Amino acid sequence: MELKGRVWKFGKDVDTDELFAGRFMMGGDETSRSQYQEFIAKSGLSDVGHRDNVPGDFLKKVVKGDIIVAEENFGIGSSRQQAAETLKFKGVQAVVADSIHRIFFRNFWNLGCPAIDLPGISVAFETGHEIAINLRGGTIKNLTTGREFEFSLIIPSWFIDMVEAGGLIPYHQSIQNVKSKSKSAR
């Protein structure tokens, strides 16, 4: 599985409050998936601009398929899943960082979006570069400069299947469908 996209370079210590401010935690209608996604996408990153670790034009220019490359401590702070959801609903397909907080890491994977820790990776990318990530091959390539890096995922191999399925819920639904079909075939 290979992901390609345009890079957005984020700085260090991007916290979940910055990605999705706590004042929005009690908002949004979770009973309507489309309304909830719209709420998360609209409310997320609304406090960007007061710190230098997120590009000021990110909110206006991010498009589906973009990939964040960040410095250390990406996703630190509280464990709110809305921080990961806001990036997915804005179109970010992956995050690669020098280090990623463990709860954000798992929340993003659960949404079907890879989060990859690779110490030192951030110095090799700038906003606007093109990136290719081969999840099964364990490589990241800066298509703009030609530099290539290897990584090892310390996750179960089915996480990549989960990304291909579109997230944890679709992945488990596909497993259930396979089990149902095999039972009915008997």
C-alpha cells in the first residue's frame, strides 16, 4: 500500500487542544454522522495561528490527500479522538513525525490513517514537498529531493489492512462479512 501526497510541515509539540480546542468538546450531534463530521471539520484547528508550530495557511489550503510531516511530540495533550478526526475530515491521509504521542497514534490508525514515528524525519521535508509512503515496504520517500528513508512499524500487520479498509469499524465489518459468508457456504 502506497500513499502519495503534498507535505505540510508542522513544528514540535503540536497538542490535541490546538488540533481540537476543548471548548468544542460538548458540541456536535453524534447521532448524525454527516453533521458530526461537518462539526468536527469546522471546529478543528480553529485556534491555529497563535503558535508557530502549524502553518498559518494550513486551514485554508489543506486538501484531501495531504500528509503532515512534524517534529517531535505530535499529538501530545489530552486523549480526545476529535483531534485525529479533524485532520482526517480535512483530508489529511497520514502523519509522519519525529515522535507521536501514543494516544493520538492509535486514534489516527483507528480512523484508517497511518501515524508513523521516525526520529529525524522532519528535517528532510518542507511544506509543499511531495511524499510517498509505502506501508508494507517500510519506506518513505521525499519525491521532491529524492531522499528515501526506511522505517519499521511496531504494530500488528493487520493495522495496514485496517487502513486499506478505511478504519477500525469498516475493518471489523469486513471481517464479520467474511465470517458470515463462510458460515453460509457450509
